[in-house]
Amino acid sequence: MKAMYTAEATATGGRNGHVKSENDVLDLEVRTPKAMGGASDDYANPEMLFAAGYSACFDSALNLVIKKGEVKTGETSVNAKISIGQMKHSLLTSQKNKLKKARL
């Protein structure tokens, strides 16, 4: 694959730490969500960031297909839900997408 773009970010401190992109556009504290034993839900967490990025990429791909197919639609949106759960001795992530119907 010939890369068109590569994003780079560094995390320090894991779930209770800091994430920062190489160009400083993304620069924020992350915390463990309350459901996983964290103190509150007042901070971003890795799954939240994953859901935001995934939904933005999926919506862009959807819009590219619509444009190439020369289909007229209304505004599209993609809602991504990223979950983390435990299975015996490991953690797993899963994702679900919900597409907002666009008028055709």
C-alpha cells in the first residue's frame, strides 16, 4: 500500500495520561471512564477518540461513494459505538455503526 497520509500521536500514562499528535492539534488529558473504575466521565478516553475517528472516516468513505456514484443525497452522518469488554484473560473491543439515512 502506498500511504496517502499518516497520522501520528503519542500517549503517555495510558488511560490516565495524556495524548498528543505530532503537530500539537490534538493535545489532551485522557482518563479511565467511570464504568471502568475511573473517577468521572469528565475527560476523553481512548474509546471515545476511536469512535470519533472511526465515524469521521466512515462518513468520508460513504460520501466518496455517493459522489462517485453521482447520487444526490442530503447530509449524511455516521454514529460509531466503540465498546470494550472482558473475555476470560483478555480485553476485546467491538464497534457498531449507525448511518443516518440521506434522502435519495
